[in-house]
Amino acid sequence: MITVRAIDHINFRVKNLKETIEFYNSVFGFKVKERGETDDGPWVIFGNPEAGYFCAYEYPELDISDKGLRISHFGLHVDDFESLENKLRELGVNILYGGAVDWGRSNSVYITDPSGWEIELTEQFGGGLD
């Protein structure tokens, strides 16, 4: 059994990144921790270390009724990251991307559940942002 310590973050798509940041800041006081750009467009990580983090990717052309506007994955901060991949293999869990992904400040292993939802299992809470 793998011990989960906390929900780490939620990664999701939004129509308007600026409006999303303003909403979560004004309603919950979440602060932007990091910004970036991919080939698909801009993204931002926001939240706080006590409550957790959100990672939002901007997809302005998507509609809420569109199946493309959904949560991409959720993250769990786990204990004993060093033996994680072996435990997952023993359990027959589908591991994505060939194994652990090095994000610089933290490492993550991505898996899927039986329905196909992607779950990120992370070594450092908040990806090591704090």
C-alpha cells in the first residue's frame, strides 16, 4: 500500500488565464508561484503551501460543454518516493512517460487509474516550490 500524505495540486484547463488568476486570488487569496509557456500556450501555478496548488493552462477556444475543458490530472504527495516505481510495478499499475520525470525541484511519477484519469505522484509537496 502507498501512503498518501496530501492532495498536492490540481492541473486543469481554463478559458481565460487572467480571469482565473484574479478569481482565485480575490476569493481565496491564492498567489501566483510560477508562470510558463508551452507550444499550446501559457500556464500558471497558483495557490498557497497550506492549501495546495493549482496549475492552469489557457485554452480560450474551449467551451465548458466541450469534453476538452476538463481537469487534466491531480497530484498526490506521497511517502517513500525512492521505492514508489517498484511498488507500482508490483501492483500492476500503468506508469506513464517511462517512469519518474525530473522537474528540477522535484520528481514525479505519472500513473492512470482504471478509468484512465491521470494521477501525478510527487516527491516534494507543491513540486518543491516552497
